[in-house]
Amino acid sequence: MPLDAAPAEAPLDPADRDRLLSGTHHDPHAVLGAHPVSGGIAFVVLRPFAHAVRVVVEDGRSLRLNSVGDGFFSGVLPLAPDAPDSPPSGAPDPAAPAPVTPIPAYELRVTYEGGEVELQDPYRFLPALGELDLHLIGEGRHEQLWQALGAHPMTHQGVRGTRFTVWAPNARGVRVCGDFCHWDGAAHPMRSLGSTGVWELFVPGIDAGTLYKFDVTRADGSRSMRADPMARRTEVPPATASIVDVSTYEWRDDEWMRRRGDVPVHEAPFSVYEVHLASWRPGLTYRQLAEQLPAYVSDLGFTHVELMPVAEHPFGGSWGYQVTGFYASTARLGTPDDFKFLVDAFHQAGIGVLMDWVPAHFPRDDWALAAFDGEHLYEPADPRRAEHPDWGTLTFDYGRKEVRNFLVANATYWCEEFHIDGLRVDAVASMLYLDYSREPGEWTPNAHGGRENLDAVAFLQEMNATVYRRCPGVVTIAEESTAWDGVTRATHETGAGGYGGLGFGLKWNMGWSHDSLQYVAHEPVHRQYHHSDLTFAMVYAYSENYLLPLSHDEVVHGKRSLVSKMPGDWWQQRANHRAYLAYMWAHPGKQLLFMGQEFAQGAEWSQEHGLDWGLLDEAWPARPDHLGVQELVADLNHQYRTAPALWEQDTTPAGFSWVVVDAAQDNVVAFLRYAKDGTPLLSVSNFSPVVRHGYELAVPDSVGAWQETLNTDAARYGGGDVRNPGPLKPERPAGGDGPGRLCVTLPPLGTVWLRPA
């Protein structure tokens, strides 16, 4: 039954009108939507560019609203005949509450130039975010923050739509806009949910795939279009919109998830292949990578892959280390569910997935986090702390509980939603020190007058504690380049400096990388003067739980690829390369190798060019040289997995002893590794280009004979095939006291592994 509009009981307040039009109204639901008035229900609708608006009530009645200018439409729907608007007869009860006219369910019929559309009114719905969520957000303790903030398709009060929520405490107003409203947010102002700084709006009819942004009105009245900090999907860069997303992926890695925490990481084999997904084979999507990369990594024998940052980033040349979408996998390679498919494929192949995570800084893009609501929100207000001098980016304000919550929840998000098995935390040193890369006068000390960033310390401790509690079997790894005490110590154990441990599971041993690479870069004739570069790491090997990295940082920016760092001709470069890798695999600590180094790519890595797979083509004359190195890496990993001596006691002195430590003139080092049951493995490296026959080594008298199980000079690896055939028996000293003397032939520029025969 159509009705002409009745005049509103009171005109639209001019102040409300102005605030709604300027995007500065903190409670649009108090004005827009349906509200009981004397004699009926008043409706106020804001629909810019609409020609006409009708309200259709659930009982079949409809009401044409009056246009009152600026896109506002209003009118009063009289009460239904069976809905009395006065209290029942009889003596009134002073204590009884005043009767409340119920608001009926209704829809809007909005006429635009192209015709009439049916819409649900966003302003007839109660808040879709619960009080518990708001409490936890206010406390900075919402460990599943991604379930509360962002865009979430849902059914609310019986209607399908999407709840939009965003934290913007300094904003005068926030509107949501997108392709559903031609990027004009005037019709969708959000409401402020109190002191938490959260703004919310449930928009009916919006579902997965919708593009959106937040139109933020700042304190000075200016406006800024912002991508959602909590967006779980984004447009492909350089486009910057967020995308409403719903995951429909069904995981098939139950067995992997069930057993991944059975053995502590520091007591398990842990050999990592570092990958930049976009340039491993350029052009492949997540799902196409899933068809090739897990099988390749499995054939090479690695236990894990480490993915350089996958979170969305605007500039590909940053390799992912300047993140704008902390909760979204990069759209360059596919959807979030496509990325889950890739992780699942790794797990089904028996390979763990580590991911680079970058909570140290973020770029200044004016559509992302920087000055998000017009004030310093995610970054510190003090520019001396906000500016990151190395990269021209901004640091996070780790002392603000909501920012800390944003980051801690982000760490658990990747582990819980994407089944990530470990987080390698980038640039930890830049977080820990207030004077990092800063000159005197460019930084402010902490409350105690020191250079330590106490807020960052507390954040890292909270992050590690939360991840380990919520995600059993996950490991966190610190890229920390200083001697900070207790990086891998438990957070509740206080060290000499008075700080609890940071709580990481592993730490990159960047000192080992620097020293050992410096050693092998010297000509063999000069190595005797730098012998300590090869041995010094054992002085501090057990101060932390270490991982030995040969990462992307070592093969870019003029540093040359690993094989190209080596001196000599092509044969000697490859021999050095192979000997060094075997020395690394035997050394205490887990290991990481960047892609391309497993087949001795001669060129530096380029994210635009990708890897030089042509070196492995059958038509390439030097193909056997590269295949030989690739085969060695596979053998290193397969032998490593079957030799508990190489990984069971990486973090305890009982797992290591020197055999030859001071043979500087020989360029030889030899050491024993031990499994928990005492089973040894002997590693001997000869970094000189001469064969050493009958080289004597002191070995345990408990082993009656030794068998060479790996020799980097083997012909199939491209070497000269100087070997130790058959079991080698040590000679007993006269009188039977002391260690046996084992005579070994050492190949030139080679490493040999021997195990009990």
C-alpha cells in the first residue's frame, strides 16, 4: 500500500546535516535510518545522486520519502492500525518504562538515472562488533585481531553483507567507499564505537570480491583515501584498493600440522632453501609454483623453504621488505587461497614453510599506514624515533598498545591462517637500538638514559611468547646482527644486562657468514693469514641457537654470487664453492642457502631477471659443472638428514670437538660432530689447491674404522676424484694410550666427511 510522504516531525538538524555531508559525524546511526516519533516512524536516508527513495516495510506498506536536499530523503510512516501509539487505558504506572514503538524491518527502493534498485539500509542495524572484541582491542590484547577489524562478510540480523571496521582514533569521521558506490563514500559514514577508536559499519549486499577503501576525515578537516590496514586481500600493485575476501580453502596437511612440533627445532634437521617467489621462475603464480617448487626442494633434500616477504608491498624492487598490506599475501601471484594452496603443497611434500616477516618499518605511501588518521598513529610522534634512516621509511610505535597488538596478532595470523611454520624476523637490530644508524643528536635515550629501545624489547618478547603459546611447532628466527644478549633465551630468564631473553628460537649467525666468506674469498696462498676467520665462530657458537645463513643479502649489490666470490679459475671456483658448502653443512648450527647458489649460478641475483636456469639446459656446454654442484647439495642434505651428529646437538658443546684447529699454513680444519648417543662424524676441509696424502688426524679410539661418505672432489660433482676408498683404520699409539692416528688423503680445495664404518 503506497503512501505519500508525511512531513517529518522535526526537520533534519542543520548541524547533523553538515557533519554528515562533510564526513565528520561520529554517530550517523543516530540520524540516519528509522527512528520512532510521535505517531509513527521517521526515516532519514542519505543517497547522493538518487532521484527518489521509497521505504518498503515488511507488512507491505511503502512510503515515498521527500527530498530535502543534498541527497537527503525523509518522511514519517504512520503507525499500523493495530499498533497503538498511546498507553492502555487505566491508571498509569509511574514506574513503568515509556512504551517504545518497535522498528519494523524494511527495505529501500532507490531510483537513480538508470532505474530503481532494491537496497537494505545500513543504518537499521545494530553494531556487528561485540563488546568483548572492543574490550580486547582497547586493552591491546586481541590475539585474533584480524577477526575483529577489517572487512568481514557475514549474516547480521538475518541479512547478508559485510562488516567494515577500522581503528582510527584521531579521525573526525570515517566513511567506507568502493566500487559498490562508485568510490563516493557520502552514503556510507561509519559510527564510532566509543573510546577504542574503532569505527564500524555493516553494509548489506556486499560480499567477497568487492573493492573498498576508507575515506578518513582528519582533525584539520582534510580527507584521505586509505587502504584497510587489516585487509586480507588487495588489488595487484600498482593499484592500491583493498578487497573483501572470504577463504574457502580446505587444508590437506593435517598430518604435517599434527607432528611438526614433535621434535624441538634445535634438536632436529633444519636445512633451509631461501626463495624469492616472484623470481624463482618469473611469471609463475602461486598455484603454478606449487606444481614445481615443492618437488624441486624435495629432490634437493631441504627440510624447509624460507620465503622472502609475501605480504603485500607496492614496490617490487624492495623484494617485499617495505610492506603496506601486513595481512594480505601479495596479489602479484594470486589470491590468498592460492597462497594457501602453495603452503599446503609444501607440507604434503614434507617441507616446512618459513616466511620473512617485517615488523621493523613500513613505507610512507599516503594511502597506507603513514599518518593514517591524520596523526602519528602507527609511527612514533617524535621524528627522531619515527624516521628509519637506512631505508627512508617509518618505524612502528612499539610502546602503543594498539600498534603492538596489530603486529603481535599479525605474527599469529600467518601461522594460524596460512599454516606458516616459522617467521624469520627482519632487521631486529634496527628495532633494538634507538641509535641504530643515527648520529649523536639524532636520537633520544630511553627512560634509563640508555640506547636500548625498551618498547621494542617488550614487543619482541610478547610476540615470541604469543606465537609459541598459540602455535605449537612454529619457530621464530631473528636476523640480528649485533651481540645483543639473549636473543634466543627464554623471555622469563634474565641475563647479565638485566633484560629477559627475547624468546626467539634461532638467530642468524651473521658473524659466521661475514668471517667465513671473507676467508674463502682470499687466494689460498693468503688464507693462512686469515685462518681465524674460519675458526672464530666456535668461540661463541653456543651463546645462542644459531642458523648459518648464505642469504640473498650475500649475492646482490655488487657482492657477487657465491661461486663468483671464490678465487682462481672456473674449476677452482667450483671446487672452493663445493668445499665451503660441505664445511658449512658440517659446522654447528642450522643452515640456509639462497636460491641459485645450489647450482653455482655465476651472476648476482636479480629480481627482474630471475635465476639462470639456462645453465642447466642440455645444450649448455658447462651444464655438467652446474649439475655437479646441484647434485652435491642434494647429497649434503640427504646425508645430513641421516646423520644425527650434524643436528641433534647443534646448541651444546657436547656435540663438537676440534681435531685440527691451528693448521693455518695447511689451510686445513677438521672437527668431530657427535649425536646424542655419541656416534661421531668427522669433517675435514682442505682449502688449499694441493693434494695432502697421509694427513694425520687424531680420532676417538672407540671407532675401529672410518668410511668416507662424502667427498666434494668426487667426479660426479665435477671434481678430480681424489678419494679415500675402503675403510680407513686408525693406528693405535704405542702403549695403547691416547687417540688413534687416522691417515687421510685430502683432495685439493675439498671437504671430506667420514663416518664409522
